[in-house]
Amino acid sequence: FVLQDFDILVVAHKVVSKAEGRIVPLSQVRPSEQATDWAAGCGKDPRLIDLALREAVRVVRMENGILITETRHGFVCANSGVDTSNVPAGYAVLLPEDPDRSAEELRKTLSNALQVQLAVVVSDTFGRPWREGLVNVAIGVAGFGPVTDYRGEPDSFGKTMRASVIASADELAGAAEIVMGKTRRVPAAIVRGFSWGANRQGSGRQLLRPASADLFR
């Protein structure tokens, strides 16, 4: 495939993390007492628990073998995004330090090399409260606005919409996951035909709900 103007490149965070050296040999991890104690009670690897706690700024829930944390990026997810799938045995991969920066650097590099206008989404797979199954979401965005805001516009019956803000970057990441899959070794997908709108300065941080507006904190 040839990248064209106004394509959106969705890239799995794992290849970004690997390129940025965010891979940790588990043999070098010395788990804390907290990680060791909790891992012993749930049959988990204490080294992975330790990495997850290091990457967290807040433990949301630690129960029944499940560790939900808030990362320094502001993501609320399982194990701070620490993962051992699709990496060599004995290693764990962490989330990128700054997914928005990673997306912007990739966008600039490819845009300059290919002389096309691109947007980039760095994606990861998150679980969802009250819903079964995992969904790919945007953790880093560059080159377009990650939300589509319909507030103030009329609906099909002429009524003014007041709450319709669509997480477009998340929806694009979810669609890309269908193409990429988890076992196909396809780390990226091209989204073509999506209307960017006028906003070219978006970031993944715009998708994070502030604590002051979160009914569940």
C-alpha cells in the first residue's frame, strides 16, 4: 500500500515501544515486598506486578488477581499496560513514555519522507467497564483532532444536540484492530476516507476525562 494525503496510520503501541527501548528483561526486575506479597496471593509473576506498580500513579483496584491502575499518562487500565504478549519469552513491554510525542515523531518522519499529509494514531487494547471484550483505543494522536463534536448542531429532526462528542480516534483504532488482529503480525493499518476536519493539533490527552468530571472517582 502507498500512503496518500489525509491517510491516518494506526500503529500498535508495541512496535513503538520496542523501537523506543521500552522492553524490560524480567531477569533484571527485583520485585518489591508489596508486589511479592500480592503476587503470592493470586498466582501472578511478582516481577510483572512490580513493573505495573512502578508504571502506576494510582492503584484503582487490586482484587481477585486483577490489578487496575492509573498510569502516569492518565490511562486507567489493567497492569499499567505492562504486557508479555508478542515479545520474546522472559521480557515485558511497557507503554511508550509519551504516546503523543511518539505519534508526532512518526507523523513528521513519514510526512517528510513521503511528501504526504498524514495523521497517526498509536493504539493499545483496553478492557471496558461493564462490557465484555477488549477494544483497541487511541493512546497517542498526531495530526488531527481525536474527537468529533456535534454539540450545537441540529439532529435529523432539527433538535440541537447537546452531548454528542464522538471519540473518533478510538473508533478508528477499533476499526484498525479488526484488520491488524492479535496474531497476524500486522502492526499497523491505514485508514482512508475519514474527514479530518479543520483541527490538525489534536492529542490523545484530549480523550482523557478529567477527574473533576468523572462520576466514578
